[in-house]
Amino acid sequence: MSIDLDLLDDGIAVITLNRPDKRNALDAEHYQALSEAWTRVRDDDAIRVAVVTGAGDQVFSAGADLKSWIGREAPLGELWQTQKGMLLNRGLEIWKPVIAALNGHCLAGGMTLMLATDIRVAAEHVSFALSEVKRGIIAANGGTQRLPDQLPHAIAMEMLLTGDAIDAATALRFGLINRVVPAAQLMDAALDYARRIAANAPLAVQAAKELALRGREPGLAAGLRFEQFVQNILRHTDDAAEGRAAFAAKRAPRFKGE
């Protein structure tokens, strides 16, 4: 069980979230390994394009492994260690294109990771949800910032405020993903995109990505930072504790707004 990075001969790195028995959810150790993988993609000149996927055929990623985080207290000083354990969806600047090969359901932190990628291919059975409000917290690491930028306002707000899921066909219709394919064709479709991109001039590709993103998201850094502060407040509320307890006990939460 790990974060695997495989470098193919044509300059394509494949990152695999490899915890299928945990729905490819990530604890602190695996988040650190993922941060190291993204840093290698950024810094290794042999890599021109990255593909990120999950192990198995059920879940791309369920985001944070909630059971491993229940009761964890982080020092307040970590809020000012802004470059520690940086992730793609948290704001790490990677100008090499990143393609998401969505092998299964894309949930919570798994979806915020997807939102930070450039091209997305999904298997037919995949669904998408930011369910954090059902746990007393928000869709941080870019969920509240990127989703309204990438979907029509009303659709984004429905997903953020209800926590309910949409299916792959709906995601395709609203332009959240590029293609829907049978599961058996998923990696072939993702690698086809990657090879076509890797064949282009690498500096021009990176420049095109940086210019496109900087032009669209001038306030993203401030929004991501504000998310961190709000999430730090919410995680100490009674509702967040109730959300974690309900999740662990597999029961409906009883929120009080406290």
C-alpha cells in the first residue's frame, strides 16, 4: 500500500494512489508520500506529463482517511508552515500538465485533487461528490474555490451545499470532465492524451498552462489560504466532532450548529 510513481519511456509519470482496501483514502504518511511525488513531477526534467489514478476499480480517492484523523490535534503553528507537505490541490505550482484517470468514485479530497488537474477521463461508473458539509467541515484544498470556477454557479453551489453526488454523464455534460469511457479503456484514453501532450515542445506546454491558470485565477492563492483558516476553526466545533463520530459509527449525524 503506497503512493506509486512510475516513469514511462516517453516522459509520462503515472502516480497511483494505492490503498484500495481504504478506498484510496490518505492518512498523514500517504499525504507526505503524495507531496513527494508531486515535487518530483515538478522538478524532474525527464517528466513532461503526469497521469494520476487510483488502484482498483471502485474509488479514485475518498480523500482524507477520516478514521486516522479523528482526534488528531495539529499545532496552530502549522497554519504558517505554508509550504510544508504541499499538494497539487493545495497550491503547489506544477506547470507540467496533469491528467486524471478516474478509475472509480471521486469523493471529498479525491475530488479536490481532480479539480486541480488539467484533463480528466472517467470510467462510466464514476460519481463525484464533495460531502464535507455532511461531516461538519468544508471542502478545503480548493473545493470551495475551484468548483464554482469550473461549473455553472447553481450546479457548483448545489454540490457544495448538499454534499450530494453527480454521475459521470452529468459531469461530462457540465464540462467537469473531458471524456467518459468504459473502465477497460480508461488508462489507454488517459495515456493517449499524455502522449499527444508529451510530443509537443515542453517549455511551450508549461508556459501555456501557467499563463492560462494565472490569467483565470488571480485570487486563488488568497482563497486557498482563507480556506485553511476557516477549516481550522470548523474542525474544532461540536458539529465537526459529531460528524466524525457519526461517520465512525456509520449513523446519521445530529448537528446543532455549535
